[in-house]
Amino acid sequence: MSNTPSQEQAAAGPAAPSDFIRDIVADHVREGKYRQIHTRFPPEPNGYLHIGHAKSICLNFGIAREFGGVCNLRMDDTNPAKEDVEYVDSITEDVRWLIGGWADDRLGLKEKGQSAAQQVVNGKPDFFLPAVSGSAAAPVSGTVPAASALEAFYASDYFDQIYGYARLLIAKGLAYVDDLSAEDTDKYRGAPDRPGKESPFRNRSIEENLDLFTRMKEGEFPDGARTVRAKIDMTSPNIWMRDPILYRIRHSEHHHTGDKWCIYPMYDFAHCLSDYIEAITHSICTLEFEVHRPLYDWILENLDLARPLPRQYEFARLSLGYTVMSKRKLMQLVNEGLVTGWDDPRMPTISGLRRRGVTPEALRDFAYNIGITKYNGITDVAVLEHAIREDLNRRALRRLAVLRPLKLVITNYPEGQVEQLEAVNNPEEPGSGSRKVPFGRELFIEADDFMEAPPPKYFRLRPGGEVRLKYAYIIKCDQVIKDSSGAVVEVRCTADLDSKTGGPSAGRKVKGTIHWVSVAEAIDAEVRLYDRLFTVPEPDAAGDFKTHLNPHSLEVLTAKCEPSLREANPDLRYQFERLAYFTLDKGSTSEELRFNRTITLKDTWAKTAQKR
């Protein structure tokens, strides 16, 4: 995206915030606890990233950026039934877009096809996979490969090592193969107010457990026949410590490993071990994983690992008003055709926000401004919208467009005459220059910029009233033309031809200014007016969230635009003056222009709420 100087400064991001996680990291840096701070962003590739993930991306990469560290991008791909290469590709694209020019030099990747290397540390066998990053401080093995030779980390690249760690727990008598069905496993687990019950298979011999685990790996048993469980404490007050499942049988082809495996580790088992193998120092999760932390620590502490162990820290996830964040519900919207896809501009996905015209700078400002806490709550979507407006006001090029055209004729303006009037590109950026806009006798104005019988304090055009045409003349309405149904189809005006900038009466004051487009020079464009997808702040609080879908979340119009928009650039943002901010949609061409409304100039929802 082309930026002016102040936009380049904005791209660097706001000043680093202060929060409890950054305070912990800062203490560790002062203490010299770690050679380098190493975080990670580990989404499961079973859907597209949404704005909640953006908060986590900004936190993890922000910490790496602020403390000279590295943040690994890792696919936590332990569930082959729900994961797909499409999601891997979209996640990678979204992360690169969000951190581009800000923390991309802190992005930790690995060489394609590389897995953890075995080494000996303090006399113990160990596995380690270093990150390659744009940071000179990043631990790099040999020379830095070309970017095309790098890829994200994958938990599935460690399946051999994770399998070995599971065998080690079994050999130590700390895990066992269980034959309970899924239903019985749930029953035996108990409840928060009552202890669990030990499985009848809990006390198998180590030899039998190792043999059964080997046969599970070799595909001898069907799905669901057996699991591997940690042997911890079935009476623990923490249900996640009641012999949690570490491995299950699943005869499914994996997007990354193919048909090599028919047993797959559970997320809790793979997560902590992936962190260890990658030498993560700060494993930052959302608050629902707080109760999983004892298991995270138990696994690592019982494997006699050679290097320092990672630590897990939790923060409150983002809950945003007028939005659903559940991947399951977002997928429901896509699969049921209630939106056009994961990148529908009404979706809270990063790809949807990007297509709508939201910039990475706006999302990063939003993520920094809402802060990091340990308390769940709902963030007003107006906070996000404010960040978007602030960003677009600084960067958007101003253009003239009329969404609902009404013809206006200036009767005292010479027929056939065309003037090229000077119009500023961005009043917020004096260096952005100006452009020429054609002006003639016949114009289009917005239909709602004229009223025959206006209410009080209506300062736009009315019979006998005056307004200034933006960048042009003061006009007075003399005549109204209607069709057979009584609808206004044309207004006829006279212009004060001395009132243009530099003219004798240019300083004459009128209360209203309206925008316009020359009829002769106007070009057509499809304009998609996107709005909030839901009508209530908490659409999934109770009942079917789909009952709260906004029937007016999309309106499609054919707008009349100034001719310079024929050369609109998808990397730029535009303000259609007095209307809203827009971006060029993907697939748009100079012959068939298509613009998406990013956001209105003002918060129309707040005004509606006040009226209620």
C-alpha cells in the first residue's frame, strides 16, 4: 500500500503498550533469564483467522518486536478430520499481511521439509528445531535460505518425536492404553463436584501398554477402540488432570503427513512438546487454557527434558460486539450461504476485513488500544470502527461519487462548456496534492441532498435555497421537475458564477455544501454498502444466533463517479466525500468497477440507538 510520510510513521505502530504479560517479559529480560525471547502463534488450520486471532498475533509478534525476539508461526495440526491446506495457506497470508512492515523481521519460519534434529544436551538426548527469521539475532542454522525455501512450523512435523515422548511416559508408568469408549471415558471422569473413577485398564503392565501402543500405531485397531491416557489423579479438583487423553486412533489422511499416521496426539500433548522443541520461552494462550496449564507443566516436567522448559501465560480473548467469533458458527454462515464466503466483507475474518478495506495498521492500533487483561468482557465494536475511521481519515484519497443520483441543471451555465476544477486529494495530507475534476451544466447530486419540504436545520438544497457545490459555485434552486407519479426527477438551479474560488463573491457564506458529479463525464461503478452483520451486541448470547442477522447488511447500488476513479488502485483507500470510505474489490476492472464500503464517515448505529 502506498503511504505518505505520516502513514509510514503510522506503519511503525503506536508506542508499545504496558500490560501484565509484557511486564513479565520485561522482568525476564532484566534478569537475563533467557538468551532471547521466543513466542509463537499456533492456530489450528481448521478455518480462517478472525479478528480475535489478530489480537493474539499483535500480542505475540508485538512482544517479539519490542524485546528483540522471534515469534514462530506454527500450524497446530493434530486433527486431520477438520484441517485443510486451504486454511494453512489463508493463515499464512493473513499473518504476513498483518505483520508486514511492522514485525515481519520477527517472523520465525523453518526450512521446508525440515523436522526436529536430534542432539545431546547435558548428556541427554534432545530434539530441537531452530527458527529462521529476518532478525539477525534469530538462531539460524548455517546460511539463511531464500524466503521461498521457508515455511511455517507444523506440530505434525514432530509426530515421530511426540510418539517417542508418549512411549517414554508409558515406560515410566505415567501413561497407559485405555479401552474405555468415549462415552465411558466421560462418565468415569466425574464432574467438578464429584471425583472421577479409575479405568479398569489403568493398571496394565508397562510391557502390555507399550505393545498395545505399538499396535495402535501400526493400524491394528479401529477408530475409537483405544486411547493413550496420562496416569495422574482421577480425584484431582482440576478435571483436566483426571488422566487426560494423550493419543487417539483416527484413520484419516493428514494434509501434511499423508497416510503415515493413524494415531494422532491430542492438542494438549502436542502443544507443550512443540513449544519445547522450538525453544519457545513464553507460550501465550487465551484464558480458557488456564486450567490446562497444570497439564502443560506436568507433561514437560515428567519427561526429564534437557533444556529449559517453556512457560504458559494466559490472557482474556477478544469478544467483540455485534459479532460471532466461534469458528463453528462462522463456518455455519459460510456453509449455509448466509455470506458469500470466508472473505465476505461482513465477516470478522482477517481476510474479510482486508477485502472490506481495513488496513493492518488499523487492526494493530485496535489491538494495542483494547489492551491485555485476565478478565473476559465484550469490547464495543465502535472501538474497532473508531480505529478504522482514524486510520482511513489519514490515508484515504478524497473522490466525488453519487450513490443515488438526482439530475441537477444549472440553467445559466453555458451548454457544452466543461471546466476542470481543482480538488484536493487529502486535506489531512497537504503533500498528497490535487486533481482536476470536470464540471459542466448538467450534474448528478445525491437524491437526499434535496428536499421540497425539509425539516428544521436542513442545510442542503431546497426550493429557493442556496448551497455550495464542493470545489465549485454557489447555486440556488429555482425549479423542481417531477414525473407522472410526483417523484422529483430533476432540479434546475442558477449559479453565482463569481462564487468559485478566486472569484469576487467566493467568500460569500452559505450553510450547506453538497457534492456532485458531471453527467457528461461520470463513470458507473457497482458500490456495495456493507454494514454490521448482526443487529444486536451479543447475537449468540441465547437461542439461534442467525435470527439476529441484519437484513440490511448489504445493499448494492450503481453509483456515478468522477472519471479519475477509473484508475482506482486496490492498494489505496478512498473517501467518497460526505459519504463513506471505500476500497476497490477484488476482481474489479477499469471497465467494471466494483467498490466495497469499508465504513461510514460517522457512527450511524450510535445515532440510531440514541433515537430509540
